[in-house]
Amino acid sequence: MSNYNLRVFNGCNHPINFYSKNYAQNRKTQFFLTTENALPDKIYSQGNPLSAYSYFERANPCCGINLFFPEMLKARLDIASNYYEYDIILVSSRYAALAKQVFFNNPDYLDRLFCPITLYNRNPEESNQNSLEKAKKIGCIGFRKVWSTKTPQNYMAELRAGYYPSVASMQICQEIFRQYPYLDPETKANLDQLQAFLMQFQ
């Protein structure tokens, strides 16, 4: 996207270094740098960290077995202020796991949540096998969507109503739906309109 910078809020508790190249993947699907001292393409400074906390609370035993309430009922999560102003809200994997349970009734917020995909400074497999200095996390190679996308109909309805959904999520949506071998006429029409809308961000 040449003329548009995705609006990104870093809700993790540390800055995030983004690398677009000079990395590889090992058998454990871990990503690591292949060029020593490579510099990140972009650094996302830390915003107000979004904390996620849950605790165990025991219910009454049943047939001699200790039972505990669902985690979502005993979770406390921060929510990004003015979250609708961002295309991407970066969160930790812990936050993401709880958010899917707690904010299931707020699809617009979930639609903007992404997790950084970890990048190491060297191959973790080799450093462990050869007793080298332990591989360190130095940044990420991109952001993985936390929640499934909405449908093309959903996004187009929001755009027509004057809302501004996540550009990143709309991009993923149109790529997913383009892979389907058959779409009903309404979905295809909305998908075409969504793709036309996204052309301005290419």
C-alpha cells in the first residue's frame, strides 16, 4: 500500500521491530534472521499496554470433583481507547486468547486485533542443538489476525453507513473469499465492490 499507512496501535508492553525480509523458517515454523545485523523496516513504539488477567475461582464440587468457572467469567481485559480509529491493534497471544472469549459480542473490536509473528536473531533449533548462545526474540515478520473476518456484505454495509472498518481485515477478507470456487450472486457483488474500494490502497 503505497499512499496509505495502516493505522497501527501497539498494545503490547514493548516496542515491536518489523522485518519484511532477510528471514527464514525452520521445521518448527519458527522464523529467524538470515542476515546478521539486519535492521528492522519499521519500529512500532509501545502505546498504553493492554493487559489481560484471569484467575481461578472454584465452583461447588460435583461428585467429588473440583469444578471451576470458565476463564472468560473471571477475566479482566483492557480495551484500546478509540479502537475504531485503528486498522491494526497489536496484542499479546495471552490477550488474544482471552479477547476471543470476552469480546465475542464486539466483532468490530475483535476484527482489529492482530498478534505479532515472532522473529528470532538466529535459528532456535541450531542454537539449542549446538549449545550456541540461546536465540533471542528481536521482533516480528508480520501480524496475524486474531479473529475471523466479517463477510464482504458486512464490510460494504459498514462503509455505506459511513463507518470505517479495518483496511487490513478487509484486505484479508477479499483474499479469502476470492479463493472460494462458488459464491452466491449477492456475496460476489459485494466482494467486487469491496475489491474496488481496496484498490485505492494498493
